Amino acid sequence: QLNSLIHMLLGDLSPGDRQKIMTICTIDVHARDVVANLISQKVASAQAFAWLSQLRHCWDDETGHCYVNICDAQFQFSYEYLGNTNRLVITPLTDRCYITLTQSLHLTMSGAPSGPAGTGKTETTKDLGRSLGIMVYVFNCSEQMDYKSIGNIYKGLAQTGVWGCFDEFNRISVEVLSVVAVQVKTIQDAIRNKKRRFHFLGEEIDLKPTVGIFITLNPGYAGRAELPENLKALFRPCAMVIPDFELICEIMLVAEGFIDARLLARKFICLYTLCKELLSKQDHYDWGLRAIKSVLVVAGSLKREDRSRPEAQVGITLLSLVV
């Protein structure tokens, strides 16, 4: 089935159809890996953690709703139309982050993925929102943000029930963060008490319980501020380490129409790692995930330009692009 989808990607498709099939490929590869993992671990029970730890969508005929289950948490699907968007490549790191973020929502808390740039903190949060049918708005934080502007954003999130992801949250000054902690706690308490309306910033406003507040932290940022203790208590931390580049590269190559993606991914990441370790340090060198993604998109266009060209030759061209 996966190979037939890959062959479809090499045909003449409209941009919308290509996007849909690439998304299906990304999800199907993850489903294949999950099933292979269950088989290798000889999982026979539906209560096994290897199965419960996966995001599982199911339809309830009695209520007429779709529900999303992970571990002991259950969320009603929100049916927000998010457009024909691509999906994140799911790795074991992504799975662990999903568990942490969904458990924080289940406990009426907020999530705080932290880690260096390019580890997928923001993208993982956005993709989890897509899985639950919820719109995720990303706000880039800076030293100029004050408690009034952040409070107005929270007010909008609470009334619409969408998620807000505050990127590089530790750039905001400590004085503002102390006030923000009170604002976040007010929203969390209202959700915990199942209120339909609550007082916020001197106004009585509506509350939709699907609202979620997430922050991302970069410990390596030079001008960062340490989060106050009263704010830390409201967020569940999640450490994001360097992702599995080889797995991400393989799945992206599959989505671009390559059949022998595993071997090509191994060669590509091997060269990439050697370049990163052996070449001199230059400001314009970028060996992060964003650079890998841009090269793989070029590889996909090369593959589609000449479909009779062997994948090994495309791989050589791909490696020469890096060097």
C-alpha cells in the first residue's frame, strides 16, 4: 500500500493532491513502525503501554463524537478545519512529548517543551493540535511584551478555545512573568472548576475548556530570564533533545517519492554528520533540521523531473548538494 502511494507521488498531481498523499505517507510510515514495534515486543494486550502511549482516534456511536485517547487521557476531537497541511514526522521523541503535553492538559496544567533550537518544540505542539482538531496560534515572545498584551492574547484564547504556543517564552522579563503566572492560574482554575464564564482582567468573559497554553524555552538563549517559581508550578516541563535525523530523513524521502528511502537516509545523514564534525566552524554553515528539510525537498523535485533516473543517482546529486 505504501509503495503504491509512493508511485502515485511520482505522477502528475495537483499541489493539493500531492500534499494529501505526502501527509498519508507520513502517517502510514509511523503506523507501520508502531505495528512493527508491537510485533517485536510481542504485545498481545490492549492495556500494554506500547499501545496505550499512542494517539488513538475512535468514534463513539452513543455520543456521536470522535475521541482521541492517549494513556489515561481522553479528549473530544474539536473538528476545526485546518486546511490541507503537512504533518510532522513522528519519532520516539515526538511520542514522548505527546504523552507529556497531553498529560499536562489532562491534569489541567500547561506544557513547556524546552531544548535547543531546531529540535521541534513548536512544531510538535502544532502537530498535536492538528491531531486533536484544534487551531494552534504561535506567538514569538520578546523583551517588549508586557502583561497587558499577553493578557489580551490569553483573553482571546480563552474565549475561542484554541491553543496558544508562546515561542522563546524566557525572553520576557521576570517582572512581567510574575504577573503572567497569575493570569495563567486564573484560566486554569476556571477550567478546573468547569466554569462557562469567569472574571479575567476586570471583565467577565466566556470560557471554552479546550483552551491550551504552551510555552517553549531555549536554555541556550543569551538574554533569557529564569522562570519564577509560581509560573514553573503551572507548567509541566518536557525536555526536547536532538531528534533522530535518520528516521526523519527516511520518512521525508518516502513522502517525496523514494522507495529505497532507508539506505539513502543513512548515507545522507552519515555525510551530514561528517561535514558537521570535520568542516571548520563558519557562521553561514547550518547543519540543523531546517537545512536537512530544504535539501530533501530539492531531492523530491529532482526525482519527479526524471522518473526513469535511478534513485542512487538522485542520491549522489543529493549528497553533492550538501558539499
